[in-house]
Amino acid sequence: MTNRPEKIDLSDIKSRKVDENMLNELRDLFEKADEQKERYDFTWNGKAKAYFEAASPSTKTLKPDEKESVDFKNSENLFITGDNLEALKLMQESYLGKIDMIYIDPPYNTGKDFVYKDDFRKSKQETDLSEGNVDEEGNRLIKNDKNSGRYHSDWLSMMYPRLKLARNLLSDNGVIYVSIDDNEQSNLRMIMDEIFGENNFIGDFIVRSSPNARDYGHIGQQHEYALFYSKNKEDTITNKLPVKDKKFKYNDDDGGFNLIGLYNSNEKFTPENRPNLYYPFYVYTDKKIDNDFFEIGLEKKENSIKIYPPKSVKNNVQFVWRWGKEKSAENLNKDIVAYYDKNGEYKIVQKLRNKERLIRSILYDAKYASATGTTEVEKLFDNKIFDFPKPTPLIKDFLEVGTNKNSLVLDFFAGSGTTAEALFKLNKEDNGNRKFILVTLDEKIDESSLAYKNGYKTIDEISRDRIKRSASKLDDNSGFRALKVENTNLDENVFKKASDLKQGQLIMDIENNSDNRSDYELLYDVLISSAFEYNRPISIDTLDGKKVIKYDYFGVLSGVVAYFGDDLSDDLIRKIADLKPLIAVFKESTFDKSSQKVNLLEQFRITSPDTKVKVI
């Protein structure tokens, strides 16, 4: 709808002694406003910068940490420490359209929690550093005070690029859940509508997080929210939740069931507009099935009674059936039968055997309360070392609705690691093989806290330890591969096929990596630049007496073959080329003279011309 300003009578203004130029400016202002076509728009101070922040490439890399990992070489779970914006950027090519579900519990912007400040690379950097807003690398956190004039804008600018990048990672039928409270719920809804599209909004959960209510002065608040969106709603497939201890009133050879009338109780559907749903059933009164149930059919027979749908009690409107004749014929005396009720009437009923139901929009059960999450962590650590962790039953239900047994799940505000534990629990229940990617900051812990006194210095330490403890408790051996967002030590290089390489290019491709980087660090620089996934199995093989790293790529055991040793013999080159890897990687320092590079080029050109050769 276009809003137009009301016409203003300027005669009263003219009667006063007002400057003529001011009067003309005022007239022009209202005339232009009257002509301008206005439209609804959602914007804030800093939105353009947030948009470009999402589009700008990362200058970081991922450093593997074998010591902090569990089963580093084989695990397909990832735990990434560092700024989640950089992590999301580093995942863009490798995981584009490959994430099945995202769950995040971002800062609620209460005025007490922290919000990321993404870009301090400008002239403002020194000022922020002196004020303690950033660290020496320019990427620290600051409090977002409610008194700030940019209170909501800063939060939106933090969330926008992360959500925009996250959408890219979702598969076409993927879903995302975002927990939030009243402080930013309305703004989150608008930013999600813009990024994911209003038509992909599935629902808004109300979660009873505080059954006893938190005193907010004028109201005792009991709930939080979780927004539920899809990448493409038309392609999205969700699952129902099992109903435990379901009780049935009736039983037959196929198990328990309850009854529901087959008619459609909506008065809008009548024989006039749904003629295909209005037809008679015949109850065969001489063919009793069991107790008060009788056989039915669509043809009249001896000793049969004709049954049409009933009429509404309120308005005497004729109802129709919920099923057409074809579907009814397929289910006669299986899922639909006649029931002789206590009033002496025959009714056409459907047997309901469902032990599952759609997830409800109001999550009221006590298991969803914040206190449940606190208790879970206390039991794992024998101490209260983390404030307000999300309860695993909440995330587990989200996982059950939004994933299949082999889904890849992302949580880039991982906090204490609830998502990983919930995933372990669900995998144990249904024998699933879901995998996770968790991202959290190495935010420092208050030295006066119980967590610090128990030996934890940063949040990511708590999260990793929780994953290890919960996995041990649940007998989960899937482990995780620990990675850390750090500055890259490699120059930008272009991959080339061996058949495209020339001797001069290899000679000029001089060593460009730091001397102290491990083999796994060098490998991950290659994986990132070549858009390989970061959670594929790694194996160490011996060829010609030398250690060679093989990186699996969806069953291709030689997806990447890397040799970072000091000696590279002609025989070893031949054996690596015989593996026909997608990518072969070598260190510049391995080559004593340029003739060795020429031999490398020629061997791959002959044996495996499609292999991309990299010398770093």
C-alpha cells in the first residue's frame, strides 16, 4: 500500500511573515513526497556493509589440531574453533548445498551478551584497539550496550552475513532452526524472510524454557522462540516425531488402533463442490468382524445397509467423505470398517495406528526447559560450568524432524556443544550415521567462574570436553576432527593439469609455505583451495619407503596424494602417478634441481594427465 501525505493548506503559513525561500522549499518537499512511490523495505544502518562482508572472500585458513581431536584421521565430524563468519566463508565452495540441517543459538542481544564485530580493518582499528574493543588482530568481541544508538543495527549486521552464507550451504531440501527471545525475535523474522524468503517460512516454535517464569517486572516470562525455515519449501521433507507410550483402545491382528470417522467435518466441503467424495458405503450386517465391527463394501448385497456421510449438528450441512471411491476400495475392511456404536448406529470409521505425529508449534514439555540443559551439563561435569545450555531433547527433536540417518548437520554458534550430544543420542536410538560440523569461538572464560577454576580457559575447551564425555557415555566412537581458523601462510596458487604445465611455471612456483607448518596443515591449505570437503578420511601409506598422505574423496582413496618429504625419487614419482589421484601435491624444498620438476611433469603427463599437480 502506498502512503501519501495529506494535502496541507499553506495559506495560514503565507499569512505569517515567513521567508519566501523557506516557503518554497516546504512546498517542494511536500510535492515531491506526494509524487514519490513508497514501498515496504527492511533496512538498518550498516546493512550495505553487512552485505559486502558476506560477499568478501576469507583471508584465513583452517589449521588441523590432531592433539585436540578424537580419531583425527577417520572421523567425519568437524569441530572448528574461531570466528564463525570466517569459517562459513571457508566452507562456501567445499560444502555448497551439502548441509541438510542447520541449528544455531546466536546471542540474544540482551545488552549483556556479546556480539561479533566483523570488520576492523579500516582506520578505526587503532581506536578500537586502544579502547579494548578488539585484540591485536582486530577481530575481538565487544558488548552491545542497550544504550547504544546502534543496538539493533549492530546485531543485525552481525547476523546478516552469517545467515546469508549459511543459506548457501543448505541442500535444496535442507532446513534451518534459529533460537531467539523477545529482544530480536521480530528483527530475526524479517531478516530470515529476506534471506530465505517468506514462502520458505515453515513455522515459529514457542518453547517453554522457564516453567516457573522469569520476573521481568510486569510479566513472568516462560518462553523463548525458534524460527523454522527451509531452503526450498516445496522440496522439503520433514519427519514426524514418535509418540512414546501411545495407548490404543482397540486391537486386531495387526496391532492396536483408535477410531476416527471417515467423513470430512468441514462444512465448506459439500456434495455440490465435492461430488466425488459423496457416495454410499454398504454395511454387511451378517458379516461381523469382531465385537462391534462389521465388513463394508461399495456394492449393495443382501442384508446390507446403505450409509452416507452424516450432516453437521450445528447447521444441518451435508458432509462428504475424506476419501474418494478408489482409495476407499483399496482399504475396505483393512483400514476402514463399520462400527456399531452404543447408540445403535452404524458408522464408517478409519483405524488409526499412528505412533507418531507432527511436531507441535508449542513445545510445552518440561524436557524443553533451560533447567534440563543445565542439569545435563552438571551431570557430565559434576559441576555447573556452563550457563544456560540448550537442552538436548529440544535439539534432538529438531534433528529428528529435519534430518535423515545420513544427514550432515551444522551449528555455527555451538556454545557448549549441545547439538553434538543430541546428535549422538539420536544416532544411538535409530542406528543413524549423522555427522556434525560445529563452530565456536575460543572466547576467554571469566577467571572467577567455576569453569575457570576447573581448568577451562576458553569456551571451546568446554565444548570439546563435553563432546568427549557425552560420546563416552553413549558409546559413540565417531570422534571429531579439530580445526582452527588462522591466518594462511600460502600464496594464492592455481591448480593445473599435468598436461597443461610448462617447465618454466614449475620453476617459478617457488616455496611459499611457512617452514614450521605440519604436513596436515599443508594438506588443509590444499583442500581449501581445491574446494574439497574437510571431513573425509585420511590415511598414511608407505611408497618406496616414504610416507605418503592419501585423502579420501567419496570412495576415491587417492583423491589427494601428498608427499612432503625431503627426497623424491623417480620411482616414487611413478608410484604416485600410478595411483591416478585427482590432485598430487609436493613441497618445493623437495626438489634439488629443476630437472627433477621436469621429470615430475613428464611422468604425470604420460601416466595420469588428468591429475592436477601442485608444488608448494
